[in-house]
Amino acid sequence: MEGEPAYKTAGEIHDRLAKLDATLKDAGTLIATAESSGMEVSEALSDEEQARDALTRARVSIHSLSVAHVNQEVDAGLKIADKVRKAGESALAERDYRRKGLALSLIAILIMMTGLAMYIRQIERK
């Protein structure tokens, strides 16, 4: 029943598990985006699997009826999920940096080609 200590404990455990699950989904989305962009994220994928394992262990530890035990597993999973999220953000930042570099180099090549074409025309006129 609502208001009883067991009800409060169940709600607290549910909230912690939901937080870890949502954090993992967000981190997974970042990693999937980076991976589909061709970035190297194999280490982050491995870490994501470890975080999912922590979520599974936390769900299993519900049967211990110990909030502290569940929180221990959830905290471990959140720490790993944060590492995965940071790896995803870093990979996406690297992707953006590479795209800007590619754009600048293409512009430089086009300028050189235009200049070369103009120089060739000038030589042909003489």
C-alpha cells in the first residue's frame, strides 16, 4: 500500500533502474549515430555492453530487497554509461571536425584547379 516503507522502497528502486535504462538508451543512441557515421566506437560498444550487464545485475538484485545493493549496481552502470556517452560525444565531435577539414580541403583543391585552368587558358592564348 502507498505510504508503507516497502512501497517507498519499491518506488526508489524503480526510479533508479529507470534512470539507468534511460541513460543507457541515450548513450546507445549517440554510439549508434557515431558508428553509422563510420567512426571507431568498438571500445564504447564494449563498455555499453558492460553497462547493460550492470542493469541486468541491478534488476536481479531487486530480489535481495536491499536498496543499497541495487544502488551499488545502478551506480556502477551509471558510471559506465556516462563513459559511453562521453565516448559517443567525442566520436561525433571528431566526425564533425573531419567533415570541416574535408570541406576546407575540397575548397582549396577547387581554388587550385580554377587557378590552374585559368593559367592554362592564359598560356594557350599566347
